[in-house]
Amino acid sequence: MSMSKHFSKKLVGVLLLVIVTGLLAGCYPDHPQSTFDAHGPVAESQLNLFYLIFGVAALVFVIVEGILLFTAFRFRRKPGDGDPYQNHGNTPLELSWTALPVVLLAIVAVPTIQTIFDNANSPLTPEQGGMVIDAVGVQWWFEFRYQDPTDPSRTIITANEMHIPQGEVVNVNLRSRDVIHSFWIPKIAGKVDMVPNNPNQMWIRADSPGVFLGQCAEFCGESHALMRFRVVVHPTVEEFEQWLINEGSPAEAPRDPLAIRGQEIFEGDAQCWACHTVLGTDRARGRVGPSLTHFASRTHIAAGLMENNQENLRKWISHPGDVKPGNIMARDARAYNDPEFQLSEEEISALVRYLQTLR
Ligand SMILES: [Cu+2]
């Protein structure tokens, strides 16, 4: 065998190893978006279904490849062999390799259809007193709406962080304000599409407290890959309601001079107020962007993208289009598209300070 042939064989071997390792790493349950680490009944049923179908497929693979390899070796051409026996068709064989897959698919269909119905039918519907959250997909962030526990006629609107109590069935109404998105919390449930003008429903239940990552799972434009959210699971209903009541309360007015200056800019020429709501202020009632009433209590900025700290907030307010290409704030806010209204460093500092007071 020549050197180069030997070398290329080795190379193929190494490449295969790299690819297989990469693929296997995707199954590692510690990954924050691994579906192999289910924390709720919906994700669990989907995982079990995956194992079953994968098992059946693996069995078929081993049998078919086994027969193929056996035949190739056992009946391989030897020196001096003439032409093999020529035949055409074999009815019993053809019937069996048509019927067998039909039977296998029918067997797989039973748990599949059962899981689809189980996941579509909430075990505790809103009519039966189950909790409801409206989730709205927007390019490229998520709005969440809750019923106020102290005043059922009122809606509490928040963004990018969905909070739920552990162990409770939550009915989620899925809507979209612009294009098709898909709602996916890999460790808890998914995916169901958010379709404009065609509300969908799903139910979820998280069985352990903590923070779980979510992600839009339907290509929805330039920054689709940056459209994330977090699900915060509170260990008790009381803790959850405490969060919700705080979320529904007005923002505290800023006290230090820099933050007060920030609010003036926010509600002034920078026109942040036109797209953002800050409850408790007279001016900020905008609905185009996420509510910022309790922005500082969120752990991440720009739909789960960066940690919510001073440096990142500065980056976002200075150049939102660099952080999230094509986003509506960078495109339509005059602070970013009209040089006359460009924010100065001092104005950005004041805005950052103001936003950091919104707990
Ligand atoms: Cu999307």
C-alpha cells in the first residue's frame, strides 16, 4: 500500500472519530439545553418516545446491516467464479420486507399518538382552575402575560423571563405578533409553534426548581438564533406569587441625580418611552419593546443574550444593532438612526443608571 493511501485512511479514521465525539457530546445531559435531562412530564414523555423509536430503529439497523455484511462476505466473488445465478423477483421476500416495516410503524404509532394527545390535553385546564400564561413571540424576544392574583381583571406584562411555580400545571397560550416562532424549553417541554392570528396551546409542568433555558425553534429572521428566554421555577407557589405581585407593582422613582437625569432622557428626546413601558411613570407606555418596569430584576439582557450588568447594558444602549443585528430598537429608534439624536456618553451613563434602578 502506498504511503499516501495509508495516510488518507488514517485521516478518514481521525475525522470520523472527531465527528462521532462531537455528536455524542450533544447527548451530554449536563448541557443547558439537553433534552436528555427532563425536568417535567412533557419533556419526559417526549424523551421516552425518543428512546423507544431510537431503539426500534437501532434494531432494524443492526439486523439489516448484519444481513448485508454477512451476504457480502459469505457470497463474495472468488477467483475462478463464473457469472452468478440470474433470477428476477422473489415474491415471499418482497412481501415480507413490505409487511414488516408496516407492522413496525404501526407498533411505533401507538405510543406516538398517545403522547401527542397527552401533551395536547392539559391535565388541569383553565376551566378546571389551572394556571394560565400568555406567551407572545416577537422578533426577537418573548412577552409573558399573567393574571394579577390580587385583581383578576388586571394583566401583568413582563418579558424574556417566564416564572412558574414548581409542580403546578401551567397552561400556556402561544401567540405571535409578527412571524412564526416556536416555543421550546428543552428540559421542560416543546416545541409548539407561535403562529400569528392562530393561537396555539400547550401545558407544562416543571418538577424541579431552578432556571431553565428556552429558545425560539423556528427560523424567524436575522437574529433568530439570539431569541432566547429563561424559565425560572420557584420552589413554592407563595414565592412565585410574591415575584408576580412585585412584577405587577409600579417602578420605584429614581432618587440619585444621575438616575433622575436618565429618566428625563428616557422620557424625553431619546424617545425610549415610545416603545417601552415603565409602570408608575406618566410617559412610558410603549408596547413595541419589552416592558422595563422591573428590568433590573431580570438576570439577562436582550432576550436572554447577555448577563444583565452595567458593561453589557452600556453595550446594548450604545449599539443595539451590533449586539442583535436587525432588531427593531436599532432600526426604528431615532437615537440610533438619526445622527441628530445620537446619545452622548454622558446620556448613556445616565440611562444605564436609571435602568439599573428598575428593580
Ligand atoms: Cu423566533
